[in-house]
Amino acid sequence: MITGSPTARETLRHNPLNAVTATIERVTGENGETYIRKELREPSDSVGPWAASSDPRHWNYWRRELELYQDPELRAQLQGTGLVLPKADVTEHTDHGEAAGLVADGGRVPESHGGGWGVLWMEDVEGRGGTEFELGDHAALARGCGRWQAGPGIVRPWTSTGFLRDYSTTRVVPWELLDDDAAWQQPLVVENWPAGLRAAWGRLVAHREELLRIVEQSPRASCHLDLWVCNAIRRPDGEIALLDWAFTGDGAVGEDMGNHIPDAVFDLFWPAERLPELADTCITNYLEGLREGGWRGNPDDVRRAVMASTVKYAWLLPNLLGQASNPSHQAYHQQADSQHLFQQRGLALAFVADWCAEALS
């Protein structure tokens, strides 16, 4: 934790739409040491799909990480799995006139509001970021996740429940575009999306409720629920530090893999042409990790949950149809080449549609 005046601050790439997160920064202290400072804010009057919640079971409960980083059991469960939770100090405040908070935050008053807020001071993990992961790194992440989720889950008053359904069904989505011929005739769509994607996505959406039930009725585990490359760093010793535990809670065995695999392509951190290779590697290693951790369930149930959980992305295709005529596009809040983005996402969407169809069969 920085106790003096910071000498430098660097805002890090994150989701600015999430009302829980005020900022994420790399802060340099007077001694040259660096820390990651993540400021969280309690709900105000924000609305929309990324609104913060005061409900401890809600997927976007604002205090979840403040609680999690002070819970020793998760750290203990991760030991020996190949995964680690970064070290962190936590400060909490009820208003920004609280002197202790000002000292702890290096003299900086939060910009957010006068209500409750909290700050995580996390170690600045050294290593290879997940956006640069090679296939072997993805394999290690999947195997470590399997080892962890083979054990008993952690249930706390603040762990989330019903994440997949609540996250994926409460977004504002232009569903009507799925049946709009003009939307499907936009140049970016015609030139870059595979033939048959329209019909395949229509089937996925039509069976969305069934796919959600498949995941909800699958074997359960404690899940990260935002597992993807931007939340992983592989240390030089081979261990993988997982970041951003804000959604953590009950999920299906395999649900984290269903997020990690396609998300790497959707935001252009893995080539879509190698998506089948990534999927096979991650699922194979995840199942091996489960077995190493003592899990003795049916691997077919896991594979089905991985595939069905990608129903989470049902909203993505119609949203892309609504954006296809925009003059520019972004991938994870950075400018992207529109042709490349739609070509890569088109391949990944077709892959997800095939997976959901297989889960249903």
C-alpha cells in the first residue's frame, strides 16, 4: 500500500461501463515500488446492464472483491492448483472526509461520490499477461482451474448466484434485427460472416431457455465467472495469478471454460482460425485437472456445460448487427479494424452456435 505521495499513476485498460469500478491504476510510490489500485464504489443512481448492486447475491455486487480478498479460505483452496490470488490490502470508507482513507490512498480523495467506497491495493504481478498467452499457457490455466473446481465450493453471504441467467437475460438487445433482411445485407456482415450463421443463431436464441437450464442443472462448483485472458497473468515460476473476482460465485463445472475460450477470440486476443485448437486444449486440460483434483463425475456433463454456457453470448450477434453500419468499431474498448473484427467474430459466433446445437443434441 502507498502511504506517502505517489510519484506516478497510470490508468489501466478495464471496462469503464461497469458502475462498480471507479478506476484501476498502476501507482508508483516514492520508493519506486508499484501497486495496482482498484477503487470500487457503492451503487448510486446508475442504471443499465452494468449498474452496481447492493444485493450480495447479485452478479455485480459492489463489495464482493472487498470481501473476497480478506477471506483466507479461497487462497488456501488455490494452493497447489497452479492458480493464485494476488496479494492485496483492503481499505473501506463511508465518506471521503474520513482521514484514515485519505492517508491510505496516498492523499487522493476518490472522484466518485460521497457514499461508501473501497480500495484494493494489489501486488503488481510480474509475468506474461493473458493477452500474450500461447497454447501451453492456456492449457496450464485450464488445468489449474480444473484442480481448483474439483474441490468443495466456497459459499459465503457475498458469493453470487444465478450469474449466467441474470447477466445474459437483462441486457438491452435489438432482437428484432435477427429477422431484419436489411440488417443482414450490411457490407460488413455480407463480406465477413459465414453462410448459415443467420439460421444457426436463430436456433440458438429460440432454445436459449433450454440452454440456460442445461447449465443450471449441471454439477456445481465455485467459479470465477469472468475467466478470460485479460484476467490472467502467468508468473515466471509458472503459476497463474487470476484477477478481477468481482462476479465470483456458484456456477457449473465447466462454465468458466465456456467463457474463457470464445472471449479470447471475440476481443481479438486469439485467432479465430485456431479456435477449435484452443477449445480442445482447454477442455482436455480442464478435465485432466478435475481428475487430478479428485473429481469423479461424468466428463460428458462437463463438456455439455462448457458448450451450453456459451449461450451467454446470445445478445452479441444482434448487437453487432446494430453496429455494422457504424463508421468505426472497438474490441475491448480499443479501436479495431472493422473488417478484421467482423471476420473474426463471425467465425467465433458460428463456433458458438455449433457448440450450442451440440449441447442441445
